[in-house]
Amino acid sequence: MPKLVVHGAVLQCTMGMAPGTLSVLPAGMVEGDMKPVATVMDFAPMVNVAPFGACKSPANPQVAAATAAAMGVLTPMPCVPVIPAPWTPGSPTVTIGVFNALTESCQCMCAWAGQISVTMSGATQFTAE
């Protein structure tokens, strides 16, 4: 069974150059390992999902402009995630309020073609059973 994801989990984007972290606001009031447990709705950029260092996606307008200015040499720019949809698929058995709990197997997409995944859930013992 996949582990539930809690505040402080480590995330990675395929177009990012450094790991990011997940911040979970204590609104759900459900804790695991003494930290708030995430739901699939914890996907807001800069609130829940921290930047991933620099972005190397040519789909990102800032990267495209910097690359064009560098005569076609890929030029990464600071990451500012744009996440238009919640995490998927979510736990099929665990809900927090009305939303499915976030598990370490969930992913979401950045509008700049990056796939965001959980690399360390932050939970040591709680699973989505």
C-alpha cells in the first residue's frame, strides 16, 4: 500500500532542476506522524507546491525567451510552477473531508510540460489501506 503524503514531503518535477517541498495547510485537521495529511486538492503553486529551482522546459515562455536570446542554447530560468489540475489519482479508500487523500503514487502536471511526483512522502507509518 502506498504511504499517505504529509506536510514537508519532497517533490520532484521532470523539468525542474532541484527538489521542491509540499506544504499542507492545517485546514483538514487530520494528522499523520504529527503533520497535516495532504489531499489531492493541495496543488496550489507557491502555496502547496514550492518551486523546483530552475525550469528547463522549452514550453515555459521564460525559458523559450532566454534560449532564443542565447542563440538557441537551452537557458533554464527560475521555476514558477503552473499547476492547472489536482493530483491524480488519489487514495481510493482514504478521504479527508470530501477529498481523496494524497498518496506517494500520485502525480500532477505543470502547464510547462513537467510531471510532478512525490519522492519522499514524509510519513513513516501511515498508509492508504
